[in-house]
Amino acid sequence: MAEVRAKANKKVVLKDFITAGFPKESDMEVVTTDTVRLKVPEGSKAVLLKNLYLSCDPYMRSRMSKHDEPSYVPDFVPGSVITGFGVGKVVDSSHPDFKVGDFVWGMTGWEEYSLITETEMLFKIRYTDVPLSYYTGLLGMAGFTAYVGFHEICAPKKGEYVFVSAASGAVGQLVGQFAKLMGCYVVGSAGSDDKVNLLKNKFGFDEAFNYKKEPDLSAALKRLFPEGIDIYFENVGGPMLDAVLINMRTHGRIAVCGMISQYNLEKPEGVHNLFYLVAKRIRMEGFLVFDFFHKYHQFEEIIAQYIKDGKITYVEDKAEGLENAPAALVGLFAGHNVGKKLVVVSHE
Amino acid sequence: MAEVRAKANKKVVLKDFITAGFPKESDMEVVTTDTVRLKVPEGSKAVLLKNLYLSCDPYMRSRMSKHDEPSYVPDFVPGSVITGFGVGKVVDSSHPDFKVGDFVWGMTGWEEYSLITETEMLFKIRYTDVPLSYYTGLLGMAGFTAYVGFHEICAPKKGEYVFVSAASGAVGQLVGQFAKLMGCYVVGSAGSDDKVNLLKNKFGFDEAFNYKKEPDLSAALKRLFPEGIDIYFENVGGPMLDAVLINMRTHGRIAVCGMISQYNLEKPEGVHNLFYLVAKRIRMEGFLVFDFFHKYHQFEEIIAQYIKDGKITYVEDKAEGLENAPAALVGLFAGHNVGKKLVVVSHE
């Protein structure tokens, strides 16, 4: 019997829980303290992955702080490897659904090799003729979030007026494109002129604006939506939500995907205009992609076809190497990324 | 041809638009400046009503202020009679749906006689064997609001945990009873110990609390809902909503009926905990009864039967005479009323 190889396993570790404020690179460290056997344990139903791409996502901010009550995702464990969505290749497996050589995406570790013992959030990649890194975004959690959020929560109709905040981000850029494919009018907001250009000239948004240059957000929305907003895909929270509420149309819908402007504040900002929910009979609904995984295969098939037909545009912003992973994650909250932020651990 | 009688027509007039703050009695005046012919004009399709009961409702506060943009209900006209929901008897009619002697409820004036030319919001009373004043509340807008808000917006299931704020008010007391009839656990909040007693001992709420005596609203809700809240029927807004959001269960629903705690503020208070909409996948939906009038007959039949079967308890708080109407309306915002506040213009 051949000796099982053991390899050094570089990883990104959270040093300690952080409190309010932006996360810093120094809150994490990249270490190579132990080795990994490239075999799953005897008698297990586990999968050993070589990680290729890791996804940087806003929801990870919440996991870096300690919660007194269980949140919808567990807190990270200080001193342990950070976990998140990623793409990997199966190096060994004792699980019947995954075999050596398969490409998979799902919940993995920010490290070179991960032993996955809980496989509910691991999915075999069925389309290997598209860039595999797309499974960290377009074909992974961000894309699926955009898809279920827009189609299931917003219940869009052709010709409706759609507004997307954080529109150049991983989710927003796709919501805008899904809305255009439905025949909607779509406006996006973003935090730099470069991003605004991208929205208008690459992603096909009808209009876009730089929220940092608008002293009056409500006036900006009124200018771009003289008839009002039917659908708001909410990614930011705070003052933008207040401005949107003023500009919503009767029977409008707000899909609450995230509130990234609030994640680093000690106390979230107050939202003052909620009475418009009554006056305009607005439905505002939060959602998490975790509730929709039974629809993932259907989604994967549709999007893979869109990609092959050239119907969808997707921009990635890649950081090379685990060493650069902390900076990549931290940059997300400063809005440094243009397009989907991901870390390349190893090329295929 | 008999001469048409003309009668003096006492009425309540809004003197001028008010800005922020509680309305005062002196913002209105009771005048008898003109007379009314007790005949509808020739060639019209109008109804002349003798008003019997007038409903005092929180939404009327909004109509007392000037809005730059059209609101969901038109502003009152300074110098003119206040309008609102009420019960009346048809004195003359040239409308095929209404004949002399019919009792009706709907939008009318705060005056002795009203000529109704727009009859979309006028409904013939089909059950005259219940107290007619009930059509200002239980069988009128408040009851119908409670019914559609609870059954259509909250989508309740047997055994769910329901919280109602402003629970002793016209709408709240009924939501609680509809929830009990569905087999739910129901807790209500109110602003005095008397109201709390009423909720527990008269309306059959499982629990109730005086929010003015709770320094920590979230802790109060945690005490009464150790498992969390499935359904929140929102009548008050502000800090109560923030406390509820913390205590909601996954996939909870919030029907936003009103936000009475905010109506007299210059700027509404901020709500800080909206991210729970995402973490707990909460649907929060505003509604107005105006969208549901096609279901009114079905509602009227069900409630009339409930009343006859003794399945529902209803408390009215009557002010006698138009002279006392301004005080009755103003008292609503100070929480003076116990049960449904209405003004008796004339006994049947």
C-alpha cells in the first residue's frame, strides 16, 4: 500500500473576533502551521478538496464578529480557518456523490486543501466548459442569489421599473442583466464613475449613477424614475433605502438581499420612511439563497445556456494567491473591487 | 309640488392645515353656517344622507396636513367639512343602488346631512339586526382592515405566535380575536393597565402588556414569546418595530397597518433593525383596505354571523354630538379612547 502523502496546508485564520468598524487585513493571518493527509479518513463520508477559487462575500463580515444569539450563519472561530464559498477539485472521496477528479463548488475553507465532512452545501459542477471560477459567482452563490431574489421575491413583469443598489457588485450586475432579459427598465447605483461606466456600457443598464456624487439621493431617483420604482433590489440599506421608499410606486416590491452600508457600523442607521410601506402598499421581503437550493440545478442550466449564447456579461476581479486573500476580503467593504471579487488559490 | 325643506346643517370644519405635532381641538370648529336642501339635485346620481355615526380613525391625522405630493387619501380642505367613514340613513336618492330609508356606511361628511355624489365608497348595510354603529368599526373599515390584514397579508397558520400592537384599538382588538379564532397564541400591547386588562379579560388575548411600563421592549417580547413571533400586526411603528424585529422567527410576517406613534412627529423615528428581514427571511408588507373592497360582502357575512353566534367581543367608545367630535378625534392620538372611538351625530 502506497504511503499517503501529507502536504503543508497554507490557510487564512481569523485572529480574533472584531467589533464595530471595517475589518482590517491584520485581523487575519496567513499561516502554514500544519499538514494535511491527502486521503479522507477511513469509514467517513467525506470529500477532500484541493481549493482553486474562493469567493469574497459581504455576508462574511457578520461572521467575523461574535453573536450572543445564533445568526443565520455561524460565527467564525478565532484561531481557525475562515470558511466560505469556493470552487475545488476532488482529491479523494468516500462520498458516493463525489469522485476523484470531480469539480465542485460550495462551502469550503480558505486554505489549500479542505476536508469536507458536511456536504449539504457542496455541489458537483455540471458545466466544465465555462470558466470554473464563475462558480464562485455567476454560477454560484451570487448568481443564484440574484436569480432567486429577482425572480422569486420581486415577481417582475415586463416593462417594470427596476432599481438596483451596489449594482456593479457580484449580485447587482446580474440582477440588472436578469431584469433587462425580462424587458424591464433598469437603473443601478454604484460608488465610483468607473463602476457607473461599467453598468451603462458593459452590463447594459439603462441608466446608472454614482451615489457619492448625489447630494440628494431622492432627487437622483426622481430624475431617473419620473414614474417611480416598481422593484428595488436592496443591497445597501440606510439612507438609500429611505430615498427609495419615497420614490416607490403603488404595489412595489423590495427584495432585501443585503445592507452592506450598515455592516461595519456599531449601530445601524435609522430608516425613517417606512410608513410608505402602507401608503403605497409595498411588500419588502428579506431572503437567503439557502432556502432555494432545491432550485439550483434549474438555475445552473439556464445560466450555463445564457453564457454559451452570449446573453450575459460577467466581470471578475481576481486576487492571486492565499497571501492576498485578507486584502481581497477587506477591500470589498471599501468598494475597491470592480465586479465579483475572488481569490485564486491555485489555477486548475 | 311640495316645497323642499331646507335645514340648518351643523358641521365640523378644519380651520387650517396643521404641521407637526398633535392635532388640537382648536384646529377644528363646529359651525352652522349654511342650510341643506333635503333633496338630491335633479339629474344627479347622488345620495342625500342623514348621518348617524362617524368614525374617528388614526389615518385622518395625515389628512389634516398639507402634502406636496398626492397621498393615498386626499388632504382635507381648510374651511371645508371634514370627511371620514360613517353610518347614515338615506333621506333622498337618485342612485339606483340606494333608496330612501336604506342604511349605508362609507365615506361621508362630519355634519348632520351629507350629499354624496361619489358613491364608490358607499355601501348598503345588509344586516340591520346588529347595532348600526358597528358599521363604523367592526363591520366597517376597522373590522375589514383587521380581517384582510390578518387573513390576506399575515397568512396565519393554526398554532402560530401572533403579536398585535395598539391592541385595544379598533383594529387591534379584532386582529387578536381573529387570531384566537384561528387557534393562534396572541399577545397584545397597549398604553394603560385598563387596556391591558381589557385585552386579557374581555378580548381573550393570551397575554398583554403595558408598553409604557416596559423599560426594555425587546425583553418584554422575549418574556412573552420565548419561541419568537411568527406574525406581527404593526399599528405603531418606531421603537416597538425595532424590538419586534429582534424577536421575529424565521419566515415571519409583518403586516403594516399603521404607525400611529409616528404620525405627530416632525420626522419619523429611525428603525434600525431591518437587517433581520434578511437574516430571518421576513416578509413585511403594507396594505390598505381600499384594495380589498371586492371582498367586503364575504367579510360582512362572516362577521355578522360571528356577532350572532357570540364569537366576537367589541367595545365602543362613543362621544355624543357633533360638538364633541373634535375632542373625540384629538383624543385618539393621546390614547384616551378605550375601544372603537365614534361620534353619535343622531340616534337612529
